[in-house]
Amino acid sequence: MSNTWRVYLLALVTFLVGTSEYVISGILDKISNTMGISVTSAGQLVTIFSLVYAIGTPILMALTAKVERQKLLVWAMGAFVIGNILSFVLSGYASFLAARVIMALGAGMVVVTALDIAAKIAVPGKQASAIATVVMGFTASLIIGVPLGRIVAAQFGWQSVFGILALAGLVAMFILYAILPRVQGDKPMPLSKQLAFLKNGNVALGLTITFFWLGGYSVAYTYISPYLLDVAGLKEGMLSGVLLAFGIASLVGSKFGGFSADKWGVFPTLSGGMLLHVIALLLLSLTVTYTHSWLPIVILLILWSFSAWSSGPTQQVNLVRIEPNYSGIMLSLNQSMMQLSMAAGAAIGGVIVDRVSLSSITWAGMVGVAIAIVVVSFLRMRMSAGSQGAGQYPG
């Protein structure tokens, strides 16, 4: 098997772990009804998953730095499978939370290791595209995983979604073991030294971009199902199809982001994508206020998803190029920041839903992304000033 196809296999694996995380947003109302809890309490399942992912991933990656990457990926998939099995067989909110913790620990290691392997086996000059393909797998869970999870949950109950993920993950473990090349990890580095990278101004600004970009996205996306049903006025029968369209747009946006970063540069791609992200949320907020016509709402959802996820692979590349000799650490830190931002977004979204209104989540998300645009400008100026002496300009 060529390395190109191996990268696509890694994308398929990240699709599974992405589905385990994102599917909650698609079945939030069903979990709420089944467990007899509020929608905001159900939404905090996203917060718990993201926090464990963010905190646990860098610690586990530091402890396993010497482990060969293929073996580590298989082990991480094993933890992910166990978490899904427990989610399928156990009942009750507390039990589900515990299962989500195990699932998150495995998922974090799977994604970071898959990204690291992809970056190292990529064709020279195509690193951004290889990373974009793996990120595409993660975001493809929005395309197939979330709407399909909604359909499966309606037919067989929401816990059956995790039973299917456990079975698919088990199959993936055997395939990964059989066909992935043996790739060594980065030079072992204690967690304290990894965190010392945060003292690097460029790294800190890069991670700040991730926090506000994805945090703004998560404020709105966590509650997308109740938002579309109760605020936008869409019918239940349309929801799976709308989520599918949203997911397809995320896939296209992710792939376009990698292509654009390779062709036109990281900063133009980031700035343009985030500006379009803000415009999409603004227009969506205004549209649901003045009309419940489904067509413009769906069009704006597609624009939102496309623009939001064009920044995903671009940000991965942005962090890697700041410290190219420590790509695994940069990817790990960025993944942790992504999950922290999603946890913060879900938590802030819950407060807004409880204290303000469900319709306000898109306005709050817009503010987060706007702040990210400002930080992108600061980082660009800083890197430009730092590279002028070498005759380079950071695109």
C-alpha cells in the first residue's frame, strides 16, 4: 500500500473518533429526554470529553514518546473501543460520563498520533495536504457520523451508535497493525518542557488563534440541533438532511483549507476563512430572526461549515511550521487547545442558553471568531518581523 492510501486510512480512523465526539451534538435532545436531564446538562457531555482530551493527551503523549507510532496508535484505538463498549452497555448519566472519559483519552492519542504519522510519511511538499486529509477524516464525522448517528438513534436508541463505533474501531485496530509503516516518535521530551513551548510568543499566539476560532465555533455548534429545531423552525424530518449538508461543507472546507495553505499561504487562508466564518454567523443570526424559510438557512449553514473548517488543517500547519523540529509536540498542544476551546465553547453556550436565549449562541460564536482574526494579524506581523533578516516572509 502506498503512503497516500495509508494517509487515507488514518483519515478513516480519525473519522471514527470524530464521530464519537461530535455525534453528541446531533442527538443532544434524545440523550436529554432518555436520561431525564436538561439540554444544557447533556451539552456538558461535550465539555467533559473535551477537557479530558485536552488535559490527558499531552500527558499521555509525553509518557509514550519512545513508543513506536504504529504500536501506539493501535493501543490508543483499544482504549477508544473500550470507552465505546462501556457507553453501549452501561446506563445512567454518571456511567456514561465515565465511559466518555475513557473514550476521550483514547481519542486524543489516536488523533495526535495519526497526524504525526501522516506528516512524516507524506510526499515532500505535500505535508499540508496530508494533514488536511487526516483532519478531513475527523471533520467527515460531521458529514456521515452526526446525521447517521441521528438516524440510528431514532431507530435503535442513541446507545446503539456507540456499539457500532466499538465494532468499527475493533476492525480498524487489526488493519492498522497490518499495514502501517513503523514510524519513530519525536525525541522524548518531559511534559514540563513541552509546556515551556508556551513561553514562545509565536506558539502562544498560534494556540490563542485555535482557542478563539474553535471556541466561537463550538459555542454555536454544540447546540445546533435544538437551535435548528426551536429557533430556526426546521422540521424534525429535515434535521438529518440538514446535518448531512453541513457535514459535506465541512469536508470540502477542510480539503480546500489544505490546498489553499499549500498554494496561497497559511495567513491568507486563515484570515479569509475566519472572515467568511464571521459573515456566515452574522447572516444566519439575522435570517432566523426575520424568516423561517429553510432554504436560506441551509445555504448559510453550508457557508458557516465550509468557512469554519477551512481553518482546521491550516492551523495544524501553522503550528508545525513554527517549531518544525517538534511537529508531534506542536500537533499535541494544538489538539489540546482545540479541545479546551470546545469545552469552553460548550460551557459558555450552556450559560448563554440558560441565562440569555438559545438564539444568542450564534452572536457569541461570532465574537470568538472575530477575536481570532485579530490574533492572526498579530502573529503575522510578529513572524514577518522575525524573518525579515533571513529574507523570508511567512505566508
